Amino acid sequence: MDTWLYHRTESPRIFRSADEVKAAIADGWADTPAAFEAEEVPSELDELRAKAIDMGIKFDKRWGADKLAKAIEDHDDSA
């Protein structure tokens, strides 16, 4: 039973037995490269929100990236 599997950081390779396939899947391998393409990369706004939360800055979730970046900058200046 030869099975091609794909990994986020390693080159695709063939696994020879059902036990190898089972162990590989448990270790982050998948049967299709599409399994890794669907993952979202955090947006600038998501990163700014996370930074603001870490800094203890209160903000409105309706704020855009520019307004949130300004709040973070102002907070840094006052510290």
C-alpha cells in the first residue's frame, strides 16, 4: 500500500504501510496539499487587535487598522 502524503514544511513522500500512514497523519501529514492551503494567515487588523489586547488597550471592534495602529502608537508614546 503506497500512499503519497503531504506536510506543511517537508517534501511530499510515499509511506509504505497502513501503520506508517496512520503515524504520519497523527504527526501532521495529510493526504492532500490542499489541507494546508486553506489555513488563513492573520490579517494586519487581526495582528493589531492581538497586540492591543496584549497591551491592555481598550478598543472598539469596529475600528479599522489605521485607527487601531494610532491607538497603539499613542499608548507606546505615553508609556
